[in-house]
Amino acid sequence: MKKIFSGIQPTNVIHIGNYLGALKNWVALQDEGEAIYCIVDLHAITVPQDPKILKEKILETAALFIACGVDPSKATLFVQSSRPEHSELSWILNCFTGMGELKRMTQFKDKSGGDQDNVTAGLFDYPVLMAADILLYQTTHVPVGEDQKQHIEITRDIAQRINSKYGETFTVPEPIIKQSTARIMALDDPSKKMSKSSPNASSFIALTDTPDQIREKIKKATTDSGSEIKSSPTGEKPAITNLLRIFSGMTGREIPDIEREFEGKGYGEFKNALAEAIIEELEPIHKKFEELMADKEALHQILTQGSQKIAPLAQETLNKVKEKVGLGI
């Protein structure tokens, strides 16, 4: 049986890139095996956070997971820091990971902004904690975006290294990347991935944006030269290709079908239809989110129950690893 693990940081806002690239996939996968979904707050503090805001964002993230269709009766939903096994296993895995491996991580290079001496050791070590998250639950499959594929590769390397040295210890996970919506790009710059941390709020559509905000952001979205509503897999028309991917992801329609509908029509008509498709898809999510946030105690209970449910597996794996490497008496 598949054992699926994935997580999202409780920072800034969850946007349609997260929804199409991750959350919709999570919902489908919870019926394919044992699904474990984590709010990775330890990863969040690799950069400065306001403690009060972070606590609120943890609950908002849980509410959005559920509003998008993650079912706590099917999937295990919990907060990373509630299971100390993540941090303890991460330290052990650090001792089997080379500095050179971590220096090659492109996400660290991007997030450090070329100033690697002044970022935290936690940001540098992020991939090892991610490896611990995954390996702790003997995960078989990890749904991720293309930008996280390198982190899955180092997770596999660490697992295979320890398995080779100590015998079968970890399941070596496989990535699941949904190609059609794996990388939704920014609305203002189709050369950059849509990001929660972007200073330009018009570059993304948050799941909590109002209909008017959605219409305005799509209206302002960058387009390519010309007026043809046609995707370009080879990269000549990156902006309209990105908007077509969003349209396809929100409606479930194939891109060629959408292209045929808008053949001979302009960007204005296409953008109006795209905005309405997004609004229609997000409307029930908005409603469910508001209901869930009105009962924060129930959200706390769901997260606590998830942590308690997953504890035996986390403890079993950690104890196995500690025994193999010679820790304890």
C-alpha cells in the first residue's frame, strides 16, 4: 500500500499554485493509500517569523487543507513541531549528510540571495529536516512540485546510504509530480514560480482572495505579444501558457479544448472567463474556510488527534535508527 507524505509551510498565504500543484493532488491521493499531511512549522522558522502570526497561520493552513478537501477521517493531519521525532531524526541524518551535498541545493542558493554567510544554519540544513519528515514515516511516495525534486533526491541518497551501512532501515521514497500543474508561474512574471513570499500581491491569487481581487489580478496579469490564445511548450509564449495551465487546472478541461473555445478571441475575453472559472472553483473553499476558522478549538483537536495517531510510527522508526547507529544504552 502507498504511504504518502507531504507538507506545506504555514507562512504568508496559500495560493492557487499551491492548490493546483499540491493540495488538489493531496485530496486525490488520500484515497490511494495512507496519507500523512504535515504543517511544517519547523521549516517556517528557518527565516524570521512573528510568533503570534505563526500560530494563527498554522490554524489557517489547517483550515485551508480541510476546506480544499483533505479529510481528517482519511488522512492524518498534524503539526510538525508536535512530534519531536522530526528534530531528533534530523540530527542523526545530519551526521550522514555531506556539506557539499547541501551546498549544491539550488533552493538554498536562491533563498540566501547570494549572501550565504548571513542566513541561518537552519535554512542551509532545510533539506535534511525535510528528509527526516519523509523517512520518519517510511514514506513510499511524496507529492511535490518540480522545485522540490532535488530535495527528494537527497532524501533518497541519505536513505540509501544508511540502508547500505546498517541494513534495511528506511523505505526509499519516490516523488509524485503532477506535470500539467507542477509549476504555476507568477502572474506578473512568467519566468518566476508563483510564490507566497512575493512582495507583489498581484503576482499570485490567494485562496482567500475575494472575487473582485481575483478579477483585478487576472486583468493585470502579464500577457505575451500578439493576441492568440495558444500555449507554447517550447517557451515562446510563457505568459499565456501559464494562464492556460491555470484555466485547465481550475476547470479540469484539457488545454487544447480551451484553445479551441477562444480561437479568434482576444486576451480580454479569455481573462474574464479565466477569472470567473477561478472564482467558481474557490467559492466553496472560501465558505468552508470561514466555517472552520469560526471554531478554532475543533481545529486544535483535529491537529492533536493527528499527532497522537502518527506518534507510534514516528517512535518506531526513530527507535530503529537509534539502535542501528548505536545510540542509547
